[in-house]
Amino acid sequence: MTGGNNIFSKTDHLTTEQILNYLGKSLSRQELHEVENHLADCELCSDAVEDRKSTRLNSSHANISYA
């Protein structure tokens, strides 16, 4: 995981691209394993994934036509 650009971060975090690829099921088996291990240990990234899931779910409901 690369998030080392933030000098105040004590740990690396998932990038937005990694989160989107995770949610889009676009990761290799190795990448999926690394992301899932990271999510098990990192509340911040887990919250970011859940927020992104919620945003995607809400936007998909907004596109539904009930005509």
C-alpha cells in the first residue's frame, strides 16, 4: 500500500484507485489479499471503503426512474 506521501501518516493507507479497484473487483488475487489484510487492520481505510460503497449505492438509486 502506498500512501507515504503524507509525512504525518504513521502507516500507509490505500489509495483512492486501490479502493475503487477493490470495490470494482478489479484486483489480482495478490492485490486483493493485500487490500483485505490492510482493511482488517486499518479503521481509516475500512471507513473510506464503507463511505465509498454508500456513495455508490446512493448514486445508483438516484439514477433509477420510477415512471
